[in-house]
Amino acid sequence: MSLFSMRRESGPGLFLRSMTLLTAILIVLPTFVVIPASFTAGETFQFPPQEWSLRWYENFFTSRMWLSSLLQSLQIASFTAVLATVLGVSAAIGLTRIPRRTGAVLKLFFSLPLTVPSVVIGIAIYAVFLKWHLAGTLSGLVLAHTALAIPFVITTVAASLTGYDNTLDLTSSSLGAGGITTLLRIKIPLLAPGVISGFLFAFVSSFDEFVVALFLQTPRLRTLPVQMYNSIALDMDPTISAASSVIVVATTITFLLVSLRAGNKF
């Protein structure tokens, strides 16, 4: 390979590496602002803090209002992740057993929650749930968040299914295993990385969801993102940055632990 060709190849490579680094900085930069600001000792947001303190974390973990919102968000996200994973995995497997054209149309239909504006979805869900008496209920929020989270599960599981050997199903059937046995003991274990990823995406999407939760909230049922919004609208204090830091750190640790475990196991 000539020196000229090496220089030509190094140009695009250097550009791509630079763009990757810039993208990473843009994604991580807000975290480097929010987390240090949460340790301020002042009464307002300060970056960088002039004095350091844990007072806003203490306020977050000792406030009944903030803790109630956090626990409700965790509860709703957990129920949503389980339900969305069960439905999403079933739908993704079902899409592989129907004609391609029909499957393509259904995939487009399942992706609608990702493309339709959140406000439109929130208004539609609120109007329907009012008639069904689900507005302001825990089950209503779980169902609404599940509808929004299912596309994430279908996408990740469908990606895993592209490398799945369908002859394994025939082999299992020829050995006398039923459909449920094949699904639980062969297909699901092999698709576990995609299932785990879908579960995490469903959990995080529910935990961070704001618009639909804002429509369906009540004074007793209020998720953490809604509580943060209400706190900003009424009285902006650094407790919001403490809450944001807790969300960022907890989400990051969860993804790292599960990714490392999945990588070692699978």
C-alpha cells in the first residue's frame, strides 16, 4: 500500500473518530453540569458550585413528596417493563411466522408510538382513559407506558431473531418437545441478550416518560419526572438536580451491570 493511499484512508478515519468523540461529549456534557450542580450549598442552581454540600440529596431522600414520586416511578416502570417484555417478545416472534409484507406493515404499525408526537398520544390516551375510568390510576399509567414501551422490545428482540436458526425449532419438535417447551428452553435463552435489552429499554422509557404521566397524574399518583416539572414550575430549587443525578447514576449503573453480566453469560 502506497503512502498516498494510507493518507487518503487516514483522513476519513480521523474525521469519523472526531465526530464520534464530539457526539459522546454532547451526550455526556449535560451530566457534567447537572451532577456537580446538585452538590451546591446555595439556594439556587450554581455551576460550578461556590460551596459544596449534600443538603439537596438529604432533602430529596427525606422528603415524603420526592420519595413517593420516586417509588411510584419505580413501581410503574417495573410493571411496565415486565408487561411490555412479555407482549413485545410474543409480537416479535409472531412477526417471523407471517408473510413478509404483512410483517412489514405490522412493524410499521408497532413503531407508531415512536413517531407520533407525545402530546398527541397523551391527549388520545387521556380521552380514552377518561371513558374507561383509568385516568389517574396505577393500572392506567402502566397500560399507557406499556403501549409506548412495546416498540423498544420488538426492535431489540427482532434484531436478535435475525441471527436465530429456525431449524432449532424443527429439531426440538422432532425430539418430542412442545411449542411452549421449545420457546422457554431454547428460543428465549438464545434470545436473552435482546430480551434483556428490551426489558431495560422498556423500564427506562417508562421511568423517564413525562407527557402521558402529566395527563394522567393526580395529587396522589405522580411520577418523578412530573414531580420535577411541577417543582420547576412552582419553586425551582437544587433538589431537582439531585433527583436528576440519582436517575442518571441509577440508570447508568443498571445498564452497565446488566450489560456486563449478559456479556459474560452469553
